[in-house]
Amino acid sequence: MFSRFFSRVGLLATPILALVVAGCSKADMNVRQSTLDPKGPVAQVQYDVFMDTVWLVVVLFALVGGLLVYAVIKFRARPGDENAPRIEEGHGNPLVEIGLITASIGALVIIAIPTLSAIWYDDDVPDAAVPTSKLAAWYPRVEGAKENYAKVVEEQVLEIDVIGKQWWFRFEYPQFGLTNDNKRSVPNEFVIPKGKAVRINLRSEDVIHSFWIPKIAGKVDLMPGRKNHMWIQGDEVGHYYGQCAEFCGDSHAYMLFRVEVVEPAEFAKWVQKQKTDSQPVAAGSKAETGKALFGTKTCVMCHNINGNPMAAGAFAPDLTHVASRKSLAGAWLDNRDPKAQLALEQKDKNTESSVAVDNAVLKANLIKWIGSSGVATGADGKPTKDVKPGNRMHFYKMFNVAGLNETQQKFTDHELDCLAEYLLTLK
Ligand code: CUA
């Protein structure tokens, strides 16, 4: 009775499994965060290790499963067996046992070779990613190389410091002076030139986070009090999606980031743009009111805006170019027109194509974001839902020292509108 039930389940399960496996073709895996669609050498090596493991496991599965099926069929109960003399049970077979142990060790060694070489490869920019003529200087043991080292690194390897915070990423380009100390850091979305090796220095200012861009590389933890590093390279121009991959508190799931891989000339332009200040706002405009509110509503305590002398905070994301970014709130809110973006992705058959920022979407996102955190009230009179639970905006928990009470910031709809208009000028 039971065996008949299970055999029927088995009959059903086989075609279902076949359907599921049929969905696993590589072309169908073109989603934004897919490790099965590598777009750089590091991701490729990681993908290769994964596939090596998959094939080894498939062989093992076929072997073990095959033997099992063989034994089940060959030694199945037959009519009349109940009268046959009972076979005496054996006490194991040393040859089989030693053979299995040896085969298991062999399988582990086979997997260890590509795994270890990939770990070494992913650890730091390999010599192969640096032009051969520069190799002499690359090795500090060569005479005179120490002096050249910094220069060579600067010429050949782009260094980016990645700082993890609850719940967003800060990117700094020390070679270009784009650092938080210089008030020129880049939050949430960073840019790298196509085909160039990039060393990523990973730091955390609070808890453990993890840096992961499935199509480019990943993942290495950002540990408080510890310096970790890795390297990445993007070989195809496009807009890539990253994610914090280590549980780090309330809004861990909303701690995203992006990386834009661009042509080298485009990258140089982007760097220059990061060094520019914000433009003055028109007199008598909503933006002007918003700018004043930005100062009086204590946004300035945490945020920096170059070109606005009042806004010099170093704690929260730099907003000097907030309106030119395609995402907001730790890359959780998308500032592009969703329909236009989907149409483009379908047309190009990839998720790396990107439409430009849509000002209407951006404005709506700004209002939603600034108005969240239980500060503003919705049409039903209830506090609006947090865009990111636990986020620090308006909630001055970090200043809650010496018995000070937690303070909150309140905005009217008009104030939110004016603030958004001001932030929209920060291209
Ligand atoms: Cu940061 Cu999870």
C-alpha cells in the first residue's frame, strides 16, 4: 500500500524534476543578481569552481544512485523467497570500505585543486592583470622597485575603499582624492572603467557586512577592526547590482549597491564630475526654501553637500550628486522609470542596460524616503511605513547620550516637496 503510494509519487516527481531542470539553462538565468552569468574574470573563476563541483557531484550521484537502483532491482523480493533459506549477514568488506574512503579523499582532492587556486586568484590583483612591462616594479624585491611600487599601483590598478555602514556602502577613490575626509565620497553607486583591475579594500564602521556583486565578484566580508581586500574587474559595460551578503541588522535585506562599468574615457569624466560642487539655486524657488530647510531641519548634521557651506556632515551619504544616481536609500529605491527600464532589458536581453534617471520617479522616491521612518503621516492619518526599518534618518539614536531623549524630525507635505526640489538640483 505504502510502496504503491511512493511509486506513484516517484512517477509524478520525475517529470516535475525534469521541468525544473529544463528551466536551468544559462540563458534563463539572466536576472540582475545571477552568479551563473559572469561578466568579469573573478566571477568567471568562481563560476568555474561551481561548475567543477556540480559535475563531480553529478558523477557521484550517478554512481551511487546507479548502484542503488542496480541493488534494488537485482535483489528485490521474488515470489517464493519467503521459503528460501536465510542468507547469513556478512560483517562488512574491508576492500569496499577502504576503496570508498580512498575515492572520497580523491573526490575532495579533485575539488580542492580548483577551489584553492581560485581562492588565491581572487585574493588580490594577479600579475596577469598588470601589463608585463610593469612587472619588475610590481615585485618589491627587485632593486628600486619600492619607490616605483606606489606609482605602478596607481597607474595599473585602481584602488577603491569600500566602507560598510548600517545600511549602505560608502566608496572612496584615494588615488583621485575622492574620500570622506575630503568630503568627496561616493555612496551606494560606484563606477569603474571597463577591463581595468580594481583592488577593493573592505572596511566596516559598525558591524560585519559583506560585499557581493554576483555578476562581477564576491563575496568578502567587511569586518570592524580588520582590513580585508579582494579584486574585481568588469569586462562588459553596464549597470550591475550588488548586495550586502552578511546579516547586519534590521535593514540588511535593503542594503544594496550598484556598480557602473564604463569606457575609460567615460570614467575620467565621471571622476571630474565628482570633484565639482553643487550649483546655486534660483532665488524665490521651492528649491531655495528646500535648501534653507535642509539647514534648519538638521539634515546638515549628517549629510555633506559641496557648494552648500552649511551641509558638512560626514556620517551619512554625501548628497552633492544625489540627483545623478540611479538609486536612493542604499540602492533600495530605483530612480528610473520601471516600465522603460523593463522594456530596455527585454529589448537588449540583458539586465545591465540602463535607462537614465527619471526626475518624476526620483522626486517621488525622495519624498517617500525623507518622509518615512514613522515621521510623516499617510492619507489614513497613520505614520507612513518605514522605507528601511531602523534607518537613522530622523531618529537621532546615535546622539542619545547623557540621558538625552531620542528626537524625531517632523515634515509637512510642503516641506517635503521643497526639500525634494532642492535635492533634485544636485546633479
Ligand atoms: Cu550590511 Cu547586511
